[in-house]
Amino acid sequence: MPPEEKDYAIVIGINAYSKLPALSAAQSDAADFIEWLLDANGGGLSVNEVKEVKSPETPWSHPTQAKPVQDDIIQKLQEIEIGNGTSPQPKIGRRLYFYFAGHGFGPKAMDVGMLMANAAEPAFMNNLGLFPCREFFRKHYLFDEVIFILDCCRDAGYSTVSTRGFQPLLETEQPMAVPPVEDFIILATPFGEKSFAKFDDKLNKRRGLLTRAVLEAFKGEPRAADGRGNITAFSLRNYVNKRVKELAQDLKTKDEKRQEAEIRDLPNREIIFARVTKKIQVRIIAPDALDGDLIVINGEGDVVEQKTAAQATKNQTPWVIPLLKTAVPYSVKHSVTEMEVILNLGKVEGDTHEFQFPRP
């Protein structure tokens, strides 16, 4: 794969803070995200393409030594050749995942402050801001796509706090990219609200609601796919918005139960994150003496397969099609009458399914 087509990731998980309450799920959420990134059937990245930033295993002896801080993240960016001294900075790869789990706040409706380990109230100056980071990647054409996933609170009341970017990593502004850099922003909660973690009985640990929903989708959850079986920015937004609300309903307090994700404007170019691979062997059966053809159509309106109805009766060689198990239904259309019947595989159990047209 050419270098400019590779994907990279900066993954930040901070549990330990010098002057803020400790968190229990941030680093394990970050580790789960890294596991997906490194999975050959997931993100498909190599170890060298994933840069992890987390709290140290050994507690610091003094609050001023708290890690990680902004410079630690800048160092990881430099490890993937950002700010290598070349001007103009060459493009590095196709996509960058920028993941953060930790304490956060909402200085403004369009910004998120990601708090570093040495952050302290009320100034919160030790932070990274979504807005300046986003502008950095837009101004320096380093990747075609930048995916921000921020699993943190966005408490309001900090409008006077300025958020920081990656200065002075690249001081010289470069011409805007044509076509422009596409970014996609996935936030745990709307401005002014808190995010929460829930104990996962299967994994025996607490997990952030947003991270859990996103990883379900990235791992091929059928409900997160479009009609072609792709997990796209659009289908991901729909799934995560619904799923975070579902997960929040199992939490204890009224405030927790109302957590909703916020996924902002969709990119101009479609971004595909994963694909549903589970297929069901579907036999299509036509009634005797039916004229014309039967046409199988996916949820996006594409023709999957077409066959003469007379060749699909019960007594003929079975017409079997492997169809993706997605929540978006297929349909079977009759070419003569234009009757169209829904074929929904989302709730089908097992590897085979028999579908009679029209339904008996």
C-alpha cells in the first residue's frame, strides 16, 4: 500500500488526574479502540501506525509531573512525521483517527476541551481543543480524512477558557486542500451535558456509552449498516444516536438516562468504516404459473439478482442467493405487476431462510 493511502491513529485515554477525580473507564475504552484498530478484520492498522497516549502505570510523585500533557500528544504526532521540518509538509496518509477518553468540558457550543492530566479548575488551561485541532488538520493537508471520536463530558460555564491546538508543531500555514480535508466528529454528548460509563457484565468492566456504541458499529453490527452492508458516516450517525440512548436507559439516575451522542455535519464524500460480512443463504420461491421475472433489490435500490419466476418455483432447482444480514431490508419485485414485497433479514436466526413471493 502506498504511504499516502495508509491510516493512522492517535488514541488518548486518561484515568489519572492530579487535581480532578480519577476515571475508571477512559483507558480501558482507549485500549478497546486500539484493539479494533489493530484487528486485521477491523481497522487493519499496524502497531507503528497507532500511537497511544495514556496515564503512566506508576503514580507521579508531585502533581506538576502529571502525565500525559499536550507535549506528549505532540510527540506522538511527530512520530508519524507531522512537523518533520519539511516545508510544505507532505501528505502523510489517507485517514487519521483521533480518539480521546477522559475529562472534558464545553467552552463553546462548537468546541470541546479535552483535559490533560495536569488540568485544574477553574482555569482548565491544560487542554486540547476540538476546534483548534480540527482547524490544524484542515489547514495542513496531512490526511484526506480525520475522524474525531471524543468520549468525554462537555460541561458548560467555561466560556472564557481558551482551548489549545498543536502549536508550534507546524507554524507555516499551507494552502487549503483541494478537494478539502474531510472530517467527521463523533461526540459523546451535546454541549453542556455529561457523558457516562456503564458496567459491562460480559467484559467485567466499565465502558463509556459512546465508545461501546461506536465499536459495535465498527465491528459490523447489522443495525449500523446501510442497504449495501457498509458502515458509513451516515449509517453510523443514525446507529450511534439511537444506541447511546438505549444504553443510557439502563443507568441509575435521571441525568445519566438522558445521555445522547452528538454527531455533527456529515462529510461531503462518503466515508466507509466497516462492512457487514454475515450472509444468509436465502431461497426465493415463486408460485406456479407466475409470468415475468422476480427481481431482488437491496436497501439502496440496487438490483442484486433477477430470475424468471417459472425457474424459481418449488419444484425447480432452488434459487438461492447469499444476502447480507442488515437491518435495512431487501425487497423482491415482480416485473409484470410491479408488486414489491419486503424481505427483512435483520431478525432472521440461522444461516438459511426461505422466502415465498408473494407472502402466503
